[in-house]
Amino acid sequence: MEFTEKHVLGLKDLLYRMSDDLLILGHRNSEWTGLGPILEEDIAFSSMAQDKIGQSLALYQILQELGENEPDVVAFMRNAEAFHSCKMVELPIGEYDFSLVRHFYFDHQSAIRMDMLKDTVVEPLQMVARKFRGEIKYHTMHADTWMKILGAGSAKGKERMQKAILENAGLALGMFELSDYEVELSESGIFAGEQALKSTWIETVSQKLESFGFNVPDWDTVTPVYGGRKGEHTADLQPLLDEMTEVFRIDPAAEW
Amino acid sequence: MKIKSLDPRITRAKIDENTQEGVLNPMDHFQTYEVFEQKKRGTHHCHVGSVHAPSAEMAIIFAKEQYTRRGQCVNLWVVKTSDVMVTEYLDSDIFETTETKSYRDPNSYKVMDRIKAFKERQTEL
């Protein structure tokens, strides 16, 4: 099938939401480096944060093939309004309960999205989806194992996790804000769409939360926190970008 | 007063200078697990180190990051350190062998004669 201009715009939007999510959450999670609850977890969480930034690079490279700027420019030279990331990923790391729940919600979304893209008609994206399968599987195993342990652990730990699970349900649903190009994406075989992704995700995380002994959010009554995919962000994104690009902006033309 | 550090991560954490929270007593740590890594299917697992973890499942997750990030691995074992039975260094004399036991060394096996004979034939040719 020949791609029209709208198909390409849809594909770019899809790639930007994926890569921006990964870059921003990768940066946020890296803020735990040196502060993790124990050494082993500090190393694991930091390593996964690096994985996410690596995954975002692979997606920015596809965008470059589609005529966008080179990855460094795209990552470091845009203001908050140009980012397609959802609001959940830009929030400060908070306490570990929030960071773990966000990791659990986000990485299952990432795993399902990548799985849906393993047979996409866009060949480079297909290759990326297949390449990172093992990496993302490990990330979800890490998240699941913590959720399971904390669900069966002390009353205080369980209560904090339960609170974070319920309080952040709306932010999580914000990941699935519809694109303006849903029809183009699905009719062309690029991507089956945010709605399909959301259904599978709700099924997956609900079943897991239940098996870990947590109360599942009542998804139908949760108000999704939208806006991020259209460039509306919280006040927390711009300071993150300023910090992330501090060194880059000293000399944007420098060779690293 | 909050701790101010040149490291922005520390400052960002807004830790009170006199905090008692998160201070670990010596016995508050997780238990340790010993990690064994298999580099290729069919080869044996080798001990590579240990990790602190709240459960065996979590120990596997940590071991993957600590020990297999660089280089090949196909399988991991973890075992609670407390489940490993160890000898005393005081008893290390049990491992000493005496000269009179040289018949136990592989070079005493009959096959060595055949190998030597084979090598001699090779040099003759």
C-alpha cells in the first residue's frame, strides 16, 4: 500500500510518542542512580533506564530516515511543547512506590506495543520491535517481581503500593490518548491503534495486580490524564529538559 | 535543614540533615544469594558472586544485571548463601595428598602408555 502524507504523519506521531516516552522516563529513572533502595536495585534500575534511552535512540533514528532532524537535535533541542510523551513519564520520581508503579504501568504498555509492532509493515520499526523484545521482557519481569513481593510483604509496604496503584491509574490511561491518525495507522497495517493497545494492557495489568493481591482500579470510572501526546505538559517537563540538555547547550556543535 | 550537595540527585531527594529514616541496622539487610552462571547450554554453571535480595525470584532479577550484562549467559542458578555447607579452613589439611598416592594422578593411567606410544609413532613418521 502506498503511504499518503497522512500515513507518514501518523507514523511520525507514533514514533515520537514511543521515543519521547522512553527518553523522558529513561532520564527520570536515571535520577535514582546512587539513591536506589539497595545497591543491587540501584544498578538494575539504572541499567534499565539506560536501556530505555537506547531504545529511544533506535526510534529517533527511524524518524531521521523519515526526514526528521538527527537524534541529538531531536532529543536535546526541542522545547516541552514539541514532546509527544504522556504526562505520566515526566513527573518527578517521587518516592519509590510511585516510581515502581509507573515502571510497572509503563513497561507493560511498552511490551504490548512492541509486540503489536513486531509484524508492522514499517520494516525498520519491525526490526526495532524484535530487537528489544528480550530487554523489555526483563523490564516487565523486574516490575512484576517487585509488585509481587510488595503485595505479599508488610502491611505498610502493601498499603503504599496500593495507594500508588489507584492514584496513578488516570496518568496511566493517559498513555493511550488517541492519535489524530488512528484510521490511517490501522488501515495501512502500521499499528492496530491505541484503543487495541489499551484493552490488552488493561487486561494484562488487571490480571497481574489481582494475582499479586492488590485491588484493581475501576478503569471505566478513572479519568484519563490526557494532553501529553498533543504537547500539553505539566510544569515538570521543561525543568527536566533544561537539566538534561545543560551540558549539550554549552556547545551544541561539539564532537563527543 | 535539607542536605545540599554538589550532586543534584542528593539535593533533589530533599533529605533532612538529621533524618533517622532509612538508617539500616546491621541485621536489617536482605539475605544473600550465591549466583551461578551458565555461559552455554550443556556446560556447567560457575559461581560468579552473590547478591542481596528479598527472595530467590528477586535474586535472579538482580543477578541478571550484576553478572550477565557483559558477556554471554543462557541460564542462572541462585542459592541462599545460608544453604551452602562449607568446610573450615582449619580443616584444609584434608585436601593435602601424599607423594605415595601418585597412582591417583592421571599420568598413572594405562591410557598414558598408549598416548606415549602414539606420539612416538608420530615422531618416527
